[in-house]
Amino acid sequence: MTSIAFIGLGTMGRGMVGNLVQAGHDVTVWNRNPARAEGVDGVTVAGSIAEAVTGRDVVLYCLADDAAVEAVVFAPGGVLESVGTDTVVADLSTISVGLSDRETAAFAERGVPFLDAPVFGSKGEAAAGGLWIVVGGEAAVLDRVRPVLEALSETVHHLGAGGSGARMKLVGNLLVAAQLQALGDALTLARAAGLDLARVLDVVSVTDFRSPIFDGVGASVLVGDYSPSFALDLMLKDARLIQDLASTVGAPVPATDLVEQTLVTAVERGYGNENASALIKVIAERAGVQLPTA
């Protein structure tokens, strides 16, 4: 049994904590909003970050954005200041490459083993233990915590040195965003052309361009369901992180330019707290096409 501190009990965190408990680990949790820690079975609720992380084998955190990671990791009394050098720290968040690199350097300076280990998947995969984790850091450190990460995931992938996981997460999210834009364009065109969307998705689900994203999001669009498993405003945040990385390395990403514009319009129209797939509503509205509603 591994003693684990888990910080961040949002849409993803609660599901991950449940799987760690089910796997038999000793889990202590802390959340900036204490109310979110209520009703999480089988865990100890800490009163502070220092209390949560002290003496633990592993510290995991999954937070919404750079500001949250800054507050949890670098603030006085945060993870960096409080954790011991025998503890492995892994950041599961999707954040900027710059901040991830700062974490890698700061923990190394303190002699604390650290992994950047962002996850692919959303609410359903987090609850089912079916995430996909991409890891940057030393292979030997990953080996120490692999059983913990495997309790959360379908697969764990070592991408290389520190920061590699954060970079891979943005590469992957570019593909997710592009698929959502493409699906929105396709369904809008199909509807405008008089096709039955259910039959369109039947074709999409069996052809060589099929995708689990097309299947899952397509089925939700058919019933007008945009309830959040990954919020649209977070996808806009990720699109901007992708743009920052692309600018830094000198690799233009024109598809992300288009998606970002659609996401900005979606937030302006009040869809920010809906699922990221709500960008499809914007595409249809621009074309004057009516998609199914709940």
C-alpha cells in the first residue's frame, strides 16, 4: 500500500481519487475549496497542503490552470516548500510548458523527484480508471510510481526528460481540438445538405476516418447534450497554450488558429461552462443551421 497525497478534487480529481482508494492505497486529500472534499469515501481530509504532503510516498495534483498550480506549488506552505525529498511528486495538470519547466527545475534544486504527467481523457475516463498518462522525467522515478499511475489509467507513456509530458499533452490536445472543429464542420454541412445526422454518424463510425471523439461527441450532438465532462473554457485555455508552444518552437499551427477563434466566440455566447463540444453550436449558428436540442 502506498501513501498518497492528492490535491485537486475537481471534475477529474474526484474520479482519480476513487480509483486510488479502490486500488488499496492510503489517500489523503486537500482542496482549495474544502467543500469539494466532502463525500469522498475512504480518504483522509487534510487541513493544509503541508499536512497533506508530509511523510507521503507520492504527491499527485491535478489542477485547472497555471494560476492554480502556482498557488498550490510555489506559494508559502505549498508543495515545493513542504514536501520531503523521499517523496515523488507528479503534476497531472495541463499547464504551460514554461511553468512545467519551472517545476522540474525547482523540485530538482530541492532534491525532490518530480514528474510532469498530464492525462488524456475526461470525466468518464477519470472515473473508470481509463485515462492515458504521458510522462516526462527520469525513468527510474516513473518506475517507483508506475503502479500508482496504472491505477488511474489504461496506459502510461514515458516521453523522455522533464517537460516532455507537458509538451506531448499540448500536441495531443491540438488533435482533440482539430477533431471537434472538423466534426462540427462536417455535421453542419451534412445537415445543410439535407442528410440525416444519425445515418451520417453510422457511416463515420465504421470508416477509415472514424474516431472515438467523433463517436462520443457525435452521439451527444444528436440529442443536444453539451453537459460538461471537459469544459469549453478549459479548451480555450489549452488552445492558447498550444499557440504559445508553437510560437516558441517556430512551428505554425493554423488549424489551432481556427479552433481558437471558434472557442472565443463560444465563450462570448455563454458556452464556456458547457462541454468543449459546444463549439459545434457556434459552427452551426454561423451557417444558419439548426442542430438537435435537448
